[in-house]
Amino acid sequence: MVIMIVVLLLLYGVASSWATDYELLLEDPDIFSTCSEGPPGSINIRQAMNFDDLVVDQEADTLHLSGNVTVIWDVQPTDRITAKLDFFHYNRGSWEPTIFGMATQNFCSIMYDKHQYWYKYWTKPFWYTSPSILY
């Protein structure tokens, strides 16, 4: 019995040591940057959407977004939306990629796919989703 408790405590210690906390620190409150090597004919997010009514406030370690974003891109049914999102972290003077990112060659075909990890955030207002995404 004692050995079993010791083993369980060791397993618990190892399992909990794999956890980590992430902190998002923005040096620039403008969270969207232009792609420097976009394919010909591509547009950036500021050409596709109007952010004039979006307010971004940064307080210490919290980023507050409020307002509206309006799509101004004249999307046609034959258009194909290709998107790529990558997260980087700043380490010793240079930006390094992380394991977090996504890419799709045809966003419209998977936009409402329940098996995609962004589905519950994409199809519901932000405040109806799990509070765990706020931390």
C-alpha cells in the first residue's frame, strides 16, 4: 500500500511538472502584421476588413478587444480563401516559431467543420465559449 502511494505521488509530480503557464506580452498593440512574402494578388487583413471601430486596450498582461470589425472585401462565391496563422516567441533577440499555428488552402470548405479545433469559437459569439480561452 505504501509503495502504491509513493508511486502515485511520483506520477503526480512528474505529470504536474509538464505543465506550464504562457504569458502573452505584446510590444506593439497592432496585433496584425503584413505578410512580407505573400503570393501575387494576395491582400492583407487590413485590406479585407475595416478595424476603425475596434478598440484594443493593453493593460499590464491583459489585452482588451471591444467594438466591431467590418468585412470590406468583396468576396465572390468563386473566390478561394487561403489563410495561414503562425505564432512566434521572442527569444534572445530573434523571433522563433512555436508549435501553434494553422494553415488552410480553402477556408470556406472547412469553416463549419465540427472536427476543426476553432469550430466552437468560430460559430458562437466569443462570450459564449468556454472561459478557459480567456486565460
